[in-house]
Amino acid sequence: MSAARLQHGSSVCESNLFEEYAVSRSVDYYFAPQSPWTYLGHQRFCDIARAHGAVVRVLPIDLGGKVFPISGGLPLGKRAPQRQAYRLVELQRYSEFLHAPLNLKPRYFPVNGDDAARLIIAVNLHDGTEAALKITGAILAAVWAQERHIDDEKVLAELLSEQGLSAARLEQSHSQAAHERYDANTQQAIDAGVFGAPSYVIDGEIFWGQDRLDFVERKLARA
């Protein structure tokens, strides 16, 4: 297994400390499984939540299909050239700063994240938060560090196997329950005022972007 997979795939949130703390605060974790910013912040967010004993609600959402159209967001290809160029600068900066391997222009991006999102939901429903966070980290790394196609069921099956999760989760990701939860997550995000990914919501307060994790940590520290 590559160093990239070890750092930002199989090692993500493997501790069961999420279940062991007597917690006093929860975080609604809204994200799209193909988001580079979610990838860059995922491990740090897991570490912060674990350190403060926070309950994490894992909430993948349909960002491009349903949230952007009502919140002013634009798909990457429709953004102004200046914004697209600066996005690459910032991705490079954060990749280097966080020591997170990242391909600025991965082979399989843009990519539809709906099936991957519903797989995360199926894992969450059947295996719990820790496993859902782990497969989320693996999916994010697959896009941004490993040049893998997360809209391919064979790749999703491989990721389940690599994380020690049941292959049955793939079929369960196509269930009505998974589809309904995905829609519900997305509507919950809209109702909460979420407009980008990742967004961390604590007591109704939105923290948008992995560069707001310092503020997430301060908020949790005051719990």
C-alpha cells in the first residue's frame, strides 16, 4: 500500500475514542466526498473531534446538485478564470503545509460523488460513525492522492475491502434508506444555511472550510 494511502486512507479515524468519551457537544459534519478541501481537513477534523470528545454526525450531501443552485455556488468549470487559478495556488499551499499528498489536477475529477456519498451513509447506518469516517477518508484520498475513480463501483468495492468493511455495504448503498438519508442530509444542510464543503456546524454555528478548524477547536474547547 502506498504512503499516500496510509497517511490519508486506511489510517483515518481508526481509533474508537469517538465512542468512549462522555461527550457534551456534537458536530454536524457536512461534506461532499469529492471535495479537495474536505480531503485536506478530514484527518485534522477527526483528531480535533477525538481530542475534545465530540460526537460527530457524518453527513455527506449533494453539494453541486442541490446546495449550489440555491446558495450561489458554481461548479468549478463555471467559475471565473482568476478564481480557478487561485484555487490551485491555495490547494498547493495547504497540501504542503499539512504534508498531505495531493494531485492538483487528478485524473478522475470532476467526478460524480453521489454513489460514494451513499456508500458512506450505508457504512454509517450499519457500522457506525468510526467506520463512516474511515471510509470517508479512504474515498477522499482515492480522488486526491491515488488517482482512483470513485464513480466506479469496482473502486468503491476495493476501498471497502481495504478498510476491512463488508462488501454488502455496496449493495446497501443503493437501498431506499440510503437514498432517503442522502436527501435528508442535503435538506438538513440547506435548512442549516450550509453552502459549501466542508462545513462543521456546532450548536447552530457554521464553520465553513478546513481553514476554519482552529475556530472549531476553540468552540469545542469551550464546551
